[in-house]
Amino acid sequence: MQSSRALRVAAVAASLAGSLSKPEEFIHEFDSFVHKFEKKFEDETERAVRFKTFQDNYQFILSENDKGHSYKLGINEFADMTLDEFSMTRLGLRVPRDSKWGNLPSLGTHVVDNTTALPASIDWVAKGGVTPVKNQGQCGSCWAFSTTGALEGAWHVATGKLLSLSEQQLIDCAKKFGEQGCSGGLMDNAFRYAENSPICEEQGYPYKEKEGICQASTCSVGIPAGGVVGFRDVATDSAQALMSAVAQQPVSIAIEADKPVFQLYHGGVLTTDCGVQLDHGVLVVGYGTENGHDYWKVKNSWGQTWGENGFIRLTRGKKGPGECGLETQPSYPVVKGTHSIGMITV
């Protein structure tokens, strides 16, 4: 028998949305969603509004999954959020308006070694070079998570050690390099900061999901001063160049993620027209092929309940800027001791 609360929710939701084709199914799924993700609401009105948004998203999930795509959508913790609300709280890349790279100096462009065949697939997670997926929460700090992921991977390649590095340090301390904390930033600016400062370990400078006062001088250091010597750009609109770079180490990329298929992604190889207006920083940690679909394996920063335990696979080989613009702005840090395959000698 339905609870009185469920009946009240159904009544209010019906007044907002009109008649429901499967009201019992929506109510059941919403109640399960609220329980699983421990959702809290101020009152019955807010609950009903969230229910209406959840209903719309759930109908979209069912409709898209019926189309036989190479990917599946599903209910996750963002299923009661409108796309505008989701985009406002979970993105955060800020690309300079004057030019793609602004005035940022780099160590040059990644050089592809055409004398060595690239592996058919690579997975830095399986190779032990990627820390567990983290969660940026309601702070536009994706750029910081992409940066730490790239630094963690580069340091693992250089030393064999995997350290979890501090996003909070970048949020608090890199503002003089053009970063805007929870209001957005750019990975290359953060790499410049890392050239000039030791990088703290996560445990000594933990993430707070908000901006604070720089406390880098009192943290436990993961990468010492001088450990990061610069960053390199990867040729744009080139899957081959990006594969070469990813075969060497994890690579920071920028994508457009302000689409429902991103918000509600559950698994598989995402193939869709998701745009090239870059608004989100993530990390390519591998590539491969599944059932004839070539893909990039990408680490996100929305927690482990989203996507494939926090990862997404995007189509590889799409012409132009790549799926969601991922080949538009790849770059990676160079640390002392990194091997020189495909790289210009420092």
C-alpha cells in the first residue's frame, strides 16, 4: 500500500505535469532514488518539483535507451536536476577568450614517434597510474581535478609511485596564474603554477568543495619544487597525436559536457553530437576498442556513482575536433624523470 507521502507527491506532481502514463513506476523509481542517494528536501513542494524533474529525466532515459545506442543512460545522483542546474554546479572550465592558449608558454608541441607502433589499447588505470575517481561536488573545479590527475599520472610514470595530489591547493593558491577557484579555471594555468610550487598530497591538504586561504606552506609535499618542469600541448584535431600522448601518460583534455546524455550517462561508448563549446576539464586515461567501437577512456570528477564507476568512454576517431571537442585542447605536464618516448628532450 502506498504511503501518504507518496500519494501527496503524486498528486502535486500530477498538477505540475498533467497525467502520468506510468505513475506507479515513476513514484517507485523516485522513492528508490531518494533512498539510494540520501536526498533531502525542505518540504513537500520541493519534493514535488524534484519529482517532476526526475520524471522528465527518467522518460528521457527510457526513450534514449530504446534507440539501441552504443551507450546507455541511467538514474544517478543528478537525475532530479535540470540541465541548467547541473551545468551551473558540475562544470567549470574557463578558456581564454583572446586565443586558445592565451599567453601561456609551454615546452612545445608533443612529438609523435612514427618509428614505434602505438599499442592497440592502453589503460593507465590497469597500469596503476590513476588514483580513484574523486568528486568535485558543487564547485566549478573540474580543471583542478584534471590537473591533479595528469600530475599524478606523470609522477607515476617518472617514479613508479602513485600519489593522490591536492585539488584544494590549486583552488586556493593558483589565482595569480589566472585560476578562479570554484568559478572555473584552465589546466594549463595550473600546470604553470605547478612549475613554480611544490604540490601537496591530498591527505595533507584535503578537498573542501569551496575556496579558502592558501595553506601550501604547511602541507605534506607530494611533488617537490622543481619536479614539474612544464607542460606540452598535443596537436589539435588529431586522434593519432592524442593516442601517442596517451600511450605515454594520462592527458588533460577539455570537452563540452552540458548535455543530458552526459548528465545521465551510465555506460558504453558515447557516440552523439555533444558539441565543441568547451566547458569541462577531464582526463584521458586510455583508449581501446569494444564491439567494433573505438573509444577513449576518460576519468571524470563527479564521483564513482556516475557513469562507469566515475569513468566515461567517448568515441575515438571522429573527424575534426573529436567527440565533444576532446581533441581541441589536449595537454600534459612534464616532470623530471619522465621517459622521452614521443617527447622533446627537456
